[in-house]
Amino acid sequence: MIDSQTFDLRGAHYAIGQTLGRHTARFEPPHWWPPPPDLAFARECAAIVAELHAPLLDELRGYADAQGLAFDELLRGICRRSMKLRRRAPAHPEGGCSSYARIDTDGHVRVGRNYDFYPFQRVRQRIRLAPDLGRPSLGMRGSVPGGRYDGVNDAGLFIALHVVLANEPAQIRPGLPFHLLPRLVLETCANTRQAVDLLTHVPHLNPFNYLIADPSGALAVVEAHPERVRLREPERKGVLAATNHFEHPEMRGFQRGRKLEHSRRRLEALHAGRPLSDCASGLCGHSGGHTTLWSVQADLTARTIAYAAGPPCETAYVGVPWPGAAAG
């Protein structure tokens, strides 16, 4: 059963975690993930989170308490060291997510993003937060507690993540799990510059691209690997996009031997201005790991945002109140 609940929560992080934990199925790492790390490794990752935004750990404690989970076991579950899948897992060689940011002729900064994965991903929650400690935000959560896969905050800062199935380092060191990074950006940063500074200075546990934009027109993609992080800025005037491969010349070596045609085709379609509903280019997906589970479009200048709960070629966008604004 798909969990497409929406939440509008405010208050202390611990209480927010309790509410989300009570209303969500018990968290268990999916069977296709690799085994969780040892507790010492997970605690080192948590210590990095605490340095940046300790209230997020309070939320995870509230979540664990509501579900009757040991906090240490929850930590082990969310600190996924590898994006490799077990043998019996479904194959998704490239990922399928696509996002863009552009400055249109009217001067407005607009962003959009399709999140693609296998339809059996149950948790697709939209969460609007006004925490006691941290900026108000609105974003989508997948299966893992505490995280966001995309979102915008009250300052108009937008972020979206994209897995890059790259070669992994020989030694995996503690770092920040991919799904917590957008959450940290949304609650602690006001603009693209601050987000880039955070993402380029923290240790990354997983290889991912992060597209970032703000109402000033500052656009960026941070390409992150546990061994290296590089910044990519617009090469074409007023537009930047991200899919599931590294574009920066100093990052390409991490993905040798990977099939990248689908990801490259979608990137070119976004740079060419194709809409997220374009199925021919693969932006809008309908099968396997390239199934669009949700889509979001926002005007960061006008402070409007809308979500489609499925492929946008057949699912209407519905407007959602801006984070920090009255929900009524």
C-alpha cells in the first residue's frame, strides 16, 4: 500500500519525529540494501550530523521511540554505506531522477524535478515543517526517516538529489547519508551560496548530485563522491540541470564502465527546455526503475509550488502552501 500522506507539522524536532513515527509503517532497511554498518561507524556519522544540526538527531530519537525501535539500530539503518544492491535486487543501472533550474525571460527563477524509482517504494510523504529550531520547509520524504529527496524552504532555496551509481572507494569512511543532506540544507541555509558551502565541505557517505537554486538566480549542482566533491555551474545562460551521472571532468572517472545513455539523454532534454511530462526523452517514466513517482514544479520568485503524485503526463499538479505561510 502506498503511503502518500501529507503532514503539516510544527514544534520541537522530537515531537515531530514522534508524529511521523506513529503514522508511518515500522522502518526496516529494504532487503535489497547491503548489510547495515557496525554501531561505531553509525555513531561517527551521527556525530557529524550533530555538529551541523543536532535537532535532527532529536527527531530521529522521537521517530525511534514512537516505533519502539532502539535508537542505535535506527542509526545503523539510515547510515547506508553503499548504493550497491544485493544480487536479488531489481536492477536500475542509471537511476531515473531529473531536475532543472532556469531563469526565464520574465526574470523568474523556476525549478522542476521528477523523482523516479520502482513503484514498490511505498513511502512518498509530503512534509511541511515549521520547527522550533530551523527554517520552515516543504519537501518529499522517501523510505528513510529524517530525510528529504527534494524541497524548498521559506527563503526560496530549492534542492533535489540524484543518485550516481559510481565506483566506490576501497575504504568507506563515516560521512553524511545522502537523504539527510537536503534536510540539513533546507533547515540551516538561506541561499545557494550557503548550501554550496555546506555540501562542498562535509564528508559524503554516498555518490550523489545535488541541484540547488534560489530566487536570486544563483544556480548550482554539487557533484559529490566520498573521495571528491566538485561544483558545476551553468554553462548555458540561465539554465542548469542534473540527472544521474557526473558531468564535471574531474568526477567522470568514478563512473567508468557505467551505462549513461539514458541519463545523458534526459540531461540534454532538460537543457533544451523539454517539459517534465516529456516521455519520449525519458524525463517522464512509466516502467521499472524509471517510473515517475512524483513531480514538483516551483516558481522561486513568485513563491509558488505544486506537486503531481505520479507521472506529470497524466497527473495534474496541485498547488501547495509555501513553507512558512499560513496553510489555511
